[in-house]
Amino acid sequence: MTLVVLAAVLPPFAPWEASASCAVLPGQTRGAFASAPVVFVGMVVSTSNGDREATVKVESIWRGPDMLTYVRVIGTPEPSAQATSVDRTYRVGQRYLFVPENSYSAFQDNNCTATQVYSAALATEAPANARAPQPGGDPGPPVWVALLPWMGLGAIVLAAAGLVVWRRRRQSTSAWGR
């Protein structure tokens, strides 16, 4: 009986990584990405959705199609879910070797892929034909997007002030006509 109670109570306290439902452990060796269709090195420039989605500045394409300088990587199979057992999170400013499941942006990634923090050891594995990305992509929302709510509020205040002035002029014009 005590064992059953412990089995029911302890799972929330188990380490998060241990709960991933991958068929194999995430790869940390060359073999894990040697035959992957897409492999690239990039630095995370911004994150969203609990750090499970990232805008990445691509630095080097090891394998796969040409891509733009900025791409999106989604580290969860269910972006609208609060969390899944295979979610990967990213850190802004961190460089990764990305080994996503698909070959186009937004790239699909999770804790079961061979994506990993880029290291000096991985740098020695770079293929001779690694190439730079094409200029372009979406580096994230421009600065002015953050100002949109304030611009909207300013437009409302100006409209309200204009309405007050218009009504006062109308009232004063009516008073003169009497």
C-alpha cells in the first residue's frame, strides 16, 4: 500500500529530463547527426512560448538546403500546450548545433533530436563544405511593434480631444446663433 501511494505522489518530483518519451536518448555524438537531412549551427537571438520557440541567427549550414540568416525553431510538438514530455528549451545568446526533424523554417525540434549546445569538440566535426546562410529572414519583430499599443492609445486620446473641441465649437456656434 505504501509503495502505491509513493508511486502516485513522487512522479511530479522526478527530474524533467527523465520524463522525456524519446525512443532513444538525445544524441551527443557525430553519429547522431551524420545522416540527418538538415544540420546547421546558429545562435539564439530571442525566445518565446516559455523558451520553447526561438529565433535563430544561422551561422553555418552543415547539411541541407540553403536557408536565410534568420530562422524559427520550435522545440515542442505542441506549441499551444503548457508543456510536453519532449519540450526543448533554448537560451538567448547560446550557440547550438541544430538537427531538426524537417528541412524548412519553422524548424521542428525537441529533446529527442540530436540538437545540442555547440562546443569546440563539435566544431572539429564541421564538414569541409559547410556554407554560410543567404541574407534575409525574420530576426523577430522590429522595435516599433512594441510601440503599437502606445500609438493606439495616443490615437484614442487624440480622437477624444478632437471630439471635445468639436463639441465645444458646435455649442459655442449654436449660442451665437440665438
